[in-house]
Amino acid sequence: MKTLLIILGVLVAISVVGFVVKTLFWIGVIGAIAFVAVGVAGALKGKKGPQALR
């Protein structure tokens, strides 16, 4: 019975770590897409020349 609980605990820990890694991966993908979108929007808007920050 004790061995079964240890195995169950290890499987739960692996599942939690896997969920966290997968979540961080998708957050990174969304961040990369947002970064590219902002860069494209800035390139399209900024064709008039350099502008100073206000």
C-alpha cells in the first residue's frame, strides 16, 4: 500500500510539472505573436520617419 501511494505521488508531481511547462510554453508563444504584431504595426505606422517619444 505504501509503494502504491509513493507511485501515485510521483505521478501527480510529474503531471503538475508537465502542466506548468505546457502553460509556460503557450504563454511564450502568445508573447512572441504579440511581439511580432507590435513590430509590424510599428513598421507600418512609422514609415513617415523617426518620431520622438512624448
